[in-house]
Amino acid sequence: MDKLFEGKRAFVTGGGSGIGRACALALAAEGCFVTVAGRTESTLNDTVSLIAEAGGSAQSVKCDVTIESMVRSAVEAGAGEAGALDVAVNSAGYDGSAELPTTEWTSEMLDEMLAANVRGTFHAMKHELDLMQRQGFGSIVNIGSGAGLLGVPGHSGYVASKHAGIGLTKSAALEFAAKGIRVNTVCPGLVDTPLIHDSSGALYDYVEPLIAAHPIGRIAHASEIADAVVWLSSAKASYVTGVALPIDGGYTAA
């Protein structure tokens, strides 16, 4: 069976764990040479090893998405000597597990959240789009959240950052649609990643009530988010751009 991305190149931020790693594995399985970028070299190397063990090809590059010069260099590494990049997945970000009333959020906490989730995504998109517009094609998928589609009490800073990410997506999609570039966001509900487990591997206490809030009766596997990212990145979604796609077991449908 033909692979969706045979001979193509993908760049994934936050590729060392969670959804980013799942996306890297899924894209590699469909034939992409994948460059995974992130702050922790050991987890990036683990992702590269997993891809190699599955018969794929990948490389890693250290990158803090809040530092634009590092992002520029990482995107260039992802494009390789030919300077071509077919797919970009922006998964790096800061999670919203801290639960505080808006009045107790500090400016420092908000700045940290916006730096990772908004400025980081902006930096990545800026340099991915610059490269893709020169080649005349490409697909970008940002990893958002269901929190970008509604309000979540106690998580105002995180929610604001995820709403902003959807705004970046929609604006860029309109700007670059006629240039052969598609830009979309996926908005997962709760996903079973290391972020929701304590050091012993047990789920944090706050998770159980959230599971019950997902009408499908469970939370997502990271691979299920990756499957949607692969579809959005592929020619099978050639007429899809500017969407914020919920992948949440019905959480935002209510």
C-alpha cells in the first residue's frame, strides 16, 4: 500500500513526548523523514529511536520555541539541504493543569503561558510559512485544545493562550490559502499523556471527573490525535484550511 508522505519531510515541535511524539511516529510511518524539535535532547533521541525501530527515518534538533533564533535554525534543519518542508506540526507548549481563579493568576504566570503557547507557535509558524511560501506548498497543523473553543473555570491564562492560537491559525490560513499552504488546528479534549500522571504512573485526582465529562466515555490516546493530524496534513484534506477541529469525544458538543 502506498504511503501518504513517501519522500516528504515533516517538522514537529514538542516532538519528545505526548502528542508531538505520536505525530512524529505517525508521520514517519506514512513515509516522512521527520525532524523532531524540543528542549530535552534525551526525549527527542528516544523519539528518533522509536521511529528508527519502526523502520522510519528521523533526526532531532534542540529548540526552545520561545527563542526565535533557535526556531529559525530548527526549521532550516527540518527543511534539509533541499530547503523543502512539506508538513509542520506545532505541538510545543505549556499545559494548563494549574487551577486558580483569574484573580490569583500572576502576571508572571500569564507571561510564561503566553510565551510558550502563543509566541512559540507564532515563531514556528512565521518561519514555516516563510519557507513554504517560497516553495509554493505546505501544510501546518497546530496542536490546540478544546479550551480554545470554550471557557474553563480556573484556567483563564491557558484558555486565553489556546484561543489566541486558533486566531493565529485562522489569520494565517486566510493569508496563505492562495499560495498553496493550508493551516489548521486540532483541538483535543483530555489526552492520556505523561502530563496527567504522577511519578508513580497514577492519574492525578483532577482527571477522573474530566473523563466523565467526555460523552464517548473515555479520554483520547495520543495516537488518535496524531491520526487526525496526519489526515489534515495530507492531500486527503486538500480542501481544508482555517479550521479548529475538535477531537474530544464530544466534550465541546454539549
